Amino acid sequence: MLKRVPDLAAGRFPQLLVWIALAEAQELVVLRGVTREVVDYTLLAKLSVDISARYKECMKIASMLLTYSTSITAERVRLYCAYKEPYYQAMSTYFQGAACMQKEDARNCVQAVANLKKASVLFEAVGPLEKRYEGKMAADKEEKERVTLLSTVFLRSQQIISRDLDIVTHRNDSVYYEPIPEPEAVCNALSLVKPTKLPAVTTSDLWRDGEVANCLKPTAVVASDATTENQQQGNSRPREGCCSSCIIC
């Protein structure tokens, strides 16, 4: 039966949803981390690298493996993953810079400047991707609230990076006068989420019945015939289905 539904063929779309769900679960871990009283920026940088890698894998599946790759849903997924992957690369670099800011000495101050400059450049590249995804979602009235939230979060992230870069740049220019080094290398990824296997669900044998599969196929009906048939059915008892496995009331 799943072969007749392109979105579900070979289980590729459900598998993609699993990957996206795990990436978004890790995003919630980061959200909890940044709202804590004491923020561990080094940990958040590692988590963000993992999120970026997860969205990269989602992008690969959405672009290459889905048989429905020309559908509207597939395009949305591709644009979403294309935006999220570099976004979390930039956020990871920002968190590395924020970790250096906390140490408040000359070496870490200039390292924070280097990291935050890199994060700012990465964010500039993310901007067009965010706008493309936002534009696609804006066409759907039901997604209006989501689009507004997406735009707000992106703008706020950009403002925070710019603010912190100004702080450490001013600190170095007025206190330390140290040369700016190269940005730190990308840190190792760390994951705090894992998939949970759900219990198996028993399906009805009807879904594997050939006659049921046939009666689910649409049949062309001439409009005049359909009108006559509906009038007759209105004055008669419920008719039987098209096969022994189904009853149409």
C-alpha cells in the first residue's frame, strides 16, 4: 500500500522526519542551555555542531533520496534544512566566542574577537537562505505565526553576535591592544539526544487484501450518471461495496 503513496515510498519520508525530529530535539537542549542562570557556552558550541551535521544529513535525504523530490513539501524541507545547517555552524562559532568572553583576559578577549568576526561573516551567508525559506512559508496563511517567529529569532541572533563583537572589540582597543589571531577550529560535535523505538503496531489484514487495494482506486464517473445514481441511492437501501471486503453505506 505504501508504494502507492509517493511521500511514503520505501519509508524515506518517515525516516527524514525522524532525523528532523532528532535535530529539533537537540535544538530544544540548546534553548534550555541558553536560558539557564549559568550558561555553558562550550557545551552549546558542541551541541550546535551536532545540530548542523544532522540538518546536513536531512538535506542529503531530502535532495537525493526522496522519490517525491519535486513536491511542495519536499521543497519546503530542503529550504528548511539548507537554512538550518549553516545557521547552527554560525551559532557554534558564536558560542565559542562567548566562551572566550567569559574568561576576561587579553588572550581570550582577542580570541573572542576572532571567533565573533567569523560568526558574523557566517551569519551574512545564512541571511539569503533564511529569506528564501521565509518567503516559501509566507505563501501559506496557516504558517504566518511560524514565519514571524522564525524572522524574530534570526534577527535576534544576529543582533546578539553584533553586540558581543562590539563589546570585545572595544575592550581590546581600549585595554589590551593585542593583535587578532585566527578563529578557533570547529569544535567536536556532541549529541545529547537519541531515538526511542516505539512499540510495534498491529495493522489490520484488510490493508494487505488485494480486493481492498482495488476498491481504493478511483474510478472515473460521468457527471450525469453520478447525479442519477445519487438520486436512486437516496430512495433505496444502502448499497453494497465494490467487493466482498468493503461495504459502502
